[in-house]
Amino acid sequence: MIGPKPLAVVGDVLLDEDIEGVSTRLSPDAPAPVVDVTGDRIRPGGAGLAAALAARGDREVVLVTALGDDGASEAVRRALRGRVRLVEIPLVGTLPVKTRVLAGGRPLVRIDRGGGTPGEADGEPDCAVREALAQSHAVLVADYGRHTARAVRAHLAAVAGRMPLVWDPHPRGEAPVPGARIVTPNAAEACALTPGDGQSLRAYAERGAELAERWRAAAVAVTLGERGVLLTRAGAETPMLVPPPYRAEGDPCGAGDCFAAATAAALADGALPEEAVQRAVAEAAAFVAAGGAANPALWETAPSALPGGARETDPFALARRVRERGGTVVATGGCFDLLHAGHVGLLESARRIGDCLIVCVNSDESLARRKGPGRPLNPLADRIRVLAALGSVDAVAVFEEDTPAALLSTLRPDVWVKGGDYAAEDLPEAEVLREWGGQAVVLPYLDGRSTTLLARRAAQAAVHG
């Protein structure tokens, strides 16, 4: 099997620090909260985070950035060792350190320190940069306004016409080199770069089209937070809006880096821009739902072995990985012969309960025994493909028996979800879940939606049509 293609990340690395604590009182000398510190974590930020995220899935990633001899630079080197290969440009000054103070998981204040700038990349560093870019299949520029992109701009301009280049811009940074495949400003950056009124989709579409023309970029993807991403082109009147697959509740810190890294990785593997953006939106949503950049699992565990940075699709491996990091495994089951609105609503609600959703689906033989002649309407392979394409579904497992009891005994989910109007204790799977302390729950189901009704309606329409 062909593995993920190598990727180069060029940009400004920061050191991010989170001081976590609880606050139950105000200071006696000022109306300011007092935070009792419970933990302190540091991690690479900026281009360092983007490179680490791109390297998930055993992808070869080289990071071109400016580092110095200060403690923050050394902390970044330690955190990235074994994850990405570093090509260093000399740093004049100290690496920027951004410290967030959080109480109850919510930021109270951010403190910025340091702020060196890249020196000249003459001689050996210059050759190393040129070689790193030449060996990659795509390039991501993570510009945080610290001018690493400026130091190697000539090299970036040279490769922009030969390979996909994604540029994540900054209002104080460099303009993207002409020929960038996708530029990814967020809403605030788009507004800062194209002053004007309006927060509507139309206003952002006009901003994106204007930026694409100004930068001579093939496309501009404006990230709009919970609304998704608006993919625009110069002169195009109808942009493509890619909403997130579900509402991701969590720390959004780093979501933009995740989106840009996933977009570049998808382009490196041959995806079209529209495909790359859709994949990146889904990965960014999963990233936020898992805790964002503050998720300790990003740095406390070895890099993932998933090909291409893709999500884990083996249901048993996924369940094991989620449990290992203290997450909640949610499962549900059914025939899913004709996917309808009732199914989609149930699956979206189930996914919000925990950290992953595994769907247990009847095999063709099991479904035929349950539903009778003429079923299934769709073979197992098609049903699996449709389910796996939903953003709310992380993995699909198949069972041959009439009930999923044996499968659940191996999968051992924390929560088993069914839709309907019966009590949870009446579910046949409830007794099985008690063996390992799992919980069965019932979620509301949309009335009047069922595969049988849809099939009957289609048959009547065929007869009368």
C-alpha cells in the first residue's frame, strides 16, 4: 500500500504554555480572579503545532523554522524530536512564548514574551531549505508574522508552480507567493486584510474572492469557526461552503493549524482542493472535540501510526485507543438499510455523548433473518460505506448474529445508544453491558421515519408512476 506523501512546513514556531487552575475568589487588592494552579504544560505552537499535526499517521514532515539557543527553542526541539525533521534557520533573539492562564478550562489572560526574528539563511541552511522543499509533495506555510516565510520566500516562490502550496496567513506576515493552491485566513484575518462591513457569508465570499485575486492564488478558504469553511476563487460568484460534520464542543486553540495541516496533507496525497477542504474541516472538528492543542494526548503519546493522518477506522483499535487516553466509547447499532433523517439525527446525538462513535451493523444474512424476504435493499458493503462517510461515525463493526451481544462483549463500549420510545432497562443489550459497567441509554427518535415506510412509499410510487 502506498503511504502518505512527505510534506514540508515552513513558518514561525512559538512555545505555548498553559497554566491551569481553579478560581473561587477575587484578589483583595484588585478586582482580579485568584487562580490556584493545578498544572502547567508547554508545547510547540504555531508552525510547530502544524508540523506535529501533519506528521500524525506516519507522514514524513520536515519543518523549516527559526530556532535559537534559548530555553524555549530547546523545549521545542525536545517536543518535536522523533516527530518531525527540523531544518533550522538562525534565530536572532529569543523564541516567542505565549502563556495562557486558564481557570476551569477557560482562558483568563494571555501573556506574550520574547520575539526574535530569523537571521539570514546563507550557506548550509539555505541549501538545506532548498533540498527539504524539493523532496516534498506539498508545502504548508504557517505564517505567524515573525518573518520566517520572508527569509525563504525565494525558495517558496520557486516551488509554488510545481507542487501544492498552502499558505496560512497572518495580518502582520508576508503576502502569499503567487501560485499558492489554497490560502487559509480565518474570519478575523480576512476582515483585517480586506477592511469593510458585514459578517454575512456573502461578505466573506467577496473578501475571499478579492484576496484570491490580490494574491494570485488558485483559491482562498476562509475559516468561519462553527459555520465551517468558505472556499472561494477570484471571479467566482458561487463559493463552496463546507460546514463541520457536527458541533464540536471544546478548546478551539490550534484548530486553524489543524485545518491548514490537514489541507496540505490531503493535497500532498493527490486530493482536489474541494476534497482537501472537506477532509480538513472534519479533522479540525475532531481536533476541537478532543480538546484542541491542549489535549495532552497529542504530546504524551507516540505519534499515530494511521496512514495519511486518517482517523482510526478499525473499531476495536479505536475503542482501545480512546479508553487508553481516558475517553468515552459510544456505540449504537442497527440495520441502516436505507439511511434516513431519523438515523442521521440519532447518530449525531450519539456522537456528542462521548469521544468516538462506533456503529454496529447487521450483516446481510442477519438483516434478512430479521426483516424477511427482499431485504436488505442495500448490500453490506454499501451500507458500511454510507455510514463511514458520515462525520458523526468514527468506525463501523459488523455482526453476523441476530443481536450484537457477542460483538459488544469484545468491543466493550462505555455507552450503548438506541433510538426509540422504550425504557433503557428493556434493551436486550443492557444486561450484557452490565458485565463491564457499561450504560445503555435511549435517545429520542424522529417520528414517522423508518426504512420500511420509505421502501413501501417507493414501491407505491413505482406502481402508480
